[in-house]
Amino acid sequence: GPDGAVQCYGFTDATKIAVADYDPDSDLMVDFDGEPRLAIIICWDFDGTDWDSRVFFHFDPIGGAED
């Protein structure tokens, strides 16, 4: 944050989703109403031309500057 506060995150789970099955209206990647989380998304299953799936690695906040 602007005051130098740092937030740490701990890994909670990973979800692999085929591109063909991904619902862009889901809250898998972005959930503005949910609790704070971090998601790292990588492409997976390269078929020689394109990536057929994504892996979503989810992290929840742990500790924080005030702890």
C-alpha cells in the first residue's frame, strides 16, 4: 500500500479448466463481491498451435502489516 504495508498470500488450491469449458461469467478469475484472494493463471496443454486449458492457482491472504 501507499504506507508501505505488505500483504502475504498462502496457496490454497489449483483448478484446471479447459478453454472450451470456461464460463467468463463465473467468479473463478474475478469476484468483486467475494473475499480478497490472489489468482495466478497460466496457460496449459499446448497442442502445437494454441493452449487448450488454463490452470488457476488460488491464494488467500495470510497475516499482514497489522499482525
